[in-house]
Amino acid sequence: MHYYPINKPRIKLANNIKVNKVFFIGKKYDGYIVEEGIKRFNREIFYKFFSSKQATEAKDKIDFFSSISEKTDGLKVVFSEYFENSMYDFYKAASDIKSIDPNTIFCLISSDEAIITRTSFGSFPHIDYTFHYGGDIGVFCTILNFFEDKQNYKYDNERIVLVVEDKPLYYTRILNTLNFEISKGRTRNILARNYEEAEEIIFNFSERLAGAILDLYFLKGGFYGQYSWEVLKDFESKNIKIPIIFSSEDKEAIARIRQDSRVFALNKTDPGFLRKIRTILGKYGGFGPFVFRTPPPNEQDVAVAYSLNILMGLIKVIDDKILLNHAKDNHFSNWIWLQGYKELALKIRDIVSSDPEYIRNQILHYYHLFLKEEKNI
């Protein structure tokens, strides 16, 4: 069974804060490849982010960094390849430019995992993020979308997928998969690189969370450990009912975690790691068609809805136990919200009862009211 949407969701995220200038510090040929590659990959994204792009070898460093320093509305993103002999100049320029325009984001990109590891744990405070680039030109689009999500999510009411991960190799791959294969512009995909960043999102935006992908090990208070369990407690304290994925390179730990029905456990070194994330979020997070399942522990798929109309038709006749199983964990409202029917989803989320007929009738009641409102628009 394929868990991917057929109908295009009616969601278009509005970004009040946008990336409007992108700079690339590196070899001229690489800058050309980035620009031309993104133009071929997605023309809309190309013009959105690269219409004012300035690519240069930075032979004249003074003029180049002066142009970056100029204040502008929105965000500026500076990508830099890693150059051992010129990194000091880059750090110094980053420090000076941030003092003038704090809306400038500095990113280091590399395909060398040793360099990524060395530069990604706070060793260079003026570098905001380090990303892995392995030849997939779409990564640059994902990174720029991520920065817009990060700047806008606090000021809107869109769904959020939380990624708690501190290793650039993995968070680059996960964000790229979310951007192009799962959320496809329906959610804000937000990265937290330690417990404190994750906690802020969970406690301030709990009702908007649509899914979570957690590394097993990350920092809390400057100490490294299995703090994914602390995040899970936070989810439970806020009664957040979303698919939660634990991931790790620790195969033994993942084998043990698979005994815990509260979470999904994935091995990062598995070649199917990203595909399994797609399947889990598609089937349990509302990113694919709605799959009616019998209650755990012996789950079985019994029916699939590819549209809101089909979903409501199945709700009329579905078994009471199956209906209650989905209603208690907000599966209906989560899915409806991700299809773009936010107001209807919020009304259905407020239905709380142990009576299946009451739940059924209330859902259908709100749906009929929704149809009347749509007809009058």
C-alpha cells in the first residue's frame, strides 16, 4: 500500500520574513553549478532565492564582504565551502557583518564528514549552521526553506514537524526528505540541535506539532546523553498525540526501543532509513491518505481515504472500535488539518467522548456546516 497523497493539499504557507539575498563563497565553477542546478531543478525556487544572487570567487574580499554587509529587508544567507587557509577571514567577516546586520545567516557546506564534525559543535560561534552537501542540488532549496520556516513559525498557525538532531549529515538528509517528499510545503520543518531548543518548541507550540524525529543522543545543559526520553516525557505531559520517531546509529539501543509502543525506532545506518520515515509519517502522521486501522496491538489496515469526502463517507460506516481508536489520538483532525482544512480540523479536535455514535454525528455535523460555508464562498 502506498501512503502518499493523491489530491494536492490546499495549503500555501505565507512567509512574512523571506530570504531575499543569497551569497556563495567558493570556486566560481561550483557557484555556477549551484545556480544552474537549482534553475533546472525548480524554476520557482530559483527565482525566489537567486534572483539577486551574487556568486564570486571573492578575489576582492573587501568589496565582496562589503556587499554582504549592506542592510536589506528580510534575510541574507551566505553559503561557504570550507577553505583551510581562508577560514579565519570568513569567521572575522561573519563577526563583523553580524554586528551590522544580525539577519545575515552564515552556513558552512561540505561533503567531508570530518570537516562537518569539526565545525558543527560550537567550535566556530559565528557559523550559524553546518550542512552536508553530497551532490543533491535540492539541498540548497531545502536549507533556504528551512531558514524561512525558522523565522516564520512563531508568527503563524501552521503545523510543525520537529527534528531534534545535532549531526549535520543526518539533519540535512532528514530536512531534505521532509521538504521534497513528505510535507511538500504543508508544514514548518523546524530543527532543534539540543534539548533546550526542543523544549521551547514543545511547550510553546504543542498544538501545532504534526510529528517528531528525534536523535537518541544529544545535548542537555551542555551534557551529552539519551535525552530523547526527556523529550518524550515532555510530549506526554502536554498530551501530544503524534508519531514520534527515535533514531540512532546504536543498533542495540534501537532494538530495545522497538519494544516500546509509544515510539517508532529506526536505525540511521539502514539504507531504508529515509524511506521508513516517509512511510511512518505518511501512515500515522497524516501526510498520506487516511488509513483506517484496527486498534493495537494487532493493527490491520481496513480502509483508505484519499480525499475529505471519502473520509467522511467511511466515518459513517466504520466499526465503532476503529472510530474510537482514531478519534482518541486526534488522527482525524491531524489529517484534515494537513489537507488544508484547518478550521474544520480544530472543531473536530475539540470533540471528546467515549460514545462512538456521538463522535460520528459530531464529525459529520461539522463537515456539513463546512460544506455549506464552502458553498457560500
